[in-house]
Amino acid sequence: MEAFSITDIGEKRKINEDFVFCETSPVGNLPNLFIVADGMGGHNAGDYASKFCVEFFTQRIGSSDISSPIANIEEAIKATNDNLLTKAKENMELQGMGTTFVVATIIDHMVYIANIGDSRLYVIGKNMKQITEDHSLVEAMVKTGELDRDSARIHPNKNIITRALGANENVEPDFFEVSLEDGDIILMCSDGLTNMLDDKMIEGIVRENESLEDAVNTLVKEANINGGKDNIAIIIIKV
């Protein structure tokens, strides 16, 4: 297994509120662990939220004795959400903060995924498939037929998400289990990438670059050329 990760501030933002964790070695009972978090909130609250949640979550996983990967991840997400809400209550400047959170671990050619918010996980094999579902206003509009997929990418309310860590006491992540083939590539990213590049362009860049580092750097470069309106976080993993 190979993996490479990056965050980039983009062309328009003054603070990088994206945070990643990329570890191919064991973390607690998990043989590897990958996380993308895209924070939100006034002042430095978004920056704090994404970093705090990734660090607390990884520590929780590291000390957990739960054997089931999904149960392990679910417990750690709930504990992380509880602690983020506590931090917000303790500090007025942090009230209203939150973060998206997409988590993956690979065990015996299965990838176990949890997602809350609109950061994404794709599997690129024979085709490129988005596994996670955006918890966003525009995704809900696409589902009801009010908006087509192409218009959703540039909709003015694209940044309004309907679920996040820190949003309320009852956190509701989605969970997925996906079978992998040798050579499959997993791409995890914040919306700073997917709002600037469509899926076809992302897939083309990944396939054109044999080096994972080159692929990630090219994705960031092209996203910034296309406007770089948000922070960009990417993890790419080759099975």
C-alpha cells in the first residue's frame, strides 16, 4: 500500500481550515487510518475544529480495544463530537464551529468508510466511483430533481452542509464497506478540489500520473488554476 496526502490554502482564503491524517501503519486496532476534515466557523474556529477532531479521533482509536472497524470508528466519532461541543461551550469564540469528516481504513481488500459532511471518498478502478454521499443542501436539491449535477457544482449555496461534527449532539455519519481490487486507487478530498475540478478531470489526472505525489500535486495545481476558491485537502492511496 502506498499513500500520499497534502493540504493547500488555495488562492482566496487567508486561513487553511482543512486537516488530514494519513497513516499506513497501525493505529490501535486499525492497520491504517486516513482522514480528511474541512473545518468551518468564524475567526480561527474552523481551523481549530478540523485539527482538534482529527487529533482527538486518532487518539481515541489508538486507545480503543473495539475489534470491529466500523464499531470502533463509530464510537470514536461520537466521542469526538461530544468533546468538540464541550470545547465550543467553554470558549465563546469557538461557538458554532464544526467540521466535515471522512474516515477510511483498509483491511484485507475491504475499505471501511465513515462520512459526515461534503468531503468525499472515491474509488478509482476500472471506473471512478464516488462512494460517499454529500450531506449538503445542493445534494438534497439534486435528489429531489430541483437541480442537475452540473449546476450543483457552481450553485451559490454549494457550501451549505446539512451534517457536520459539532452541528448537534446526535452525530449521524454514513458508513460504507467496499471491496477493492489490486491496483485500485482511493481518493479522499475536501470540496476545495471537487468544486474546482469535475470528476472526469480528477480521474484523468490520477490516471495520467504514475506517482501518487505527482497526481496530488497536479490536482492541487489545476484546482488553483481554476480559481482555488477554497482550501484543498487530498489523500490518495494505492492498494
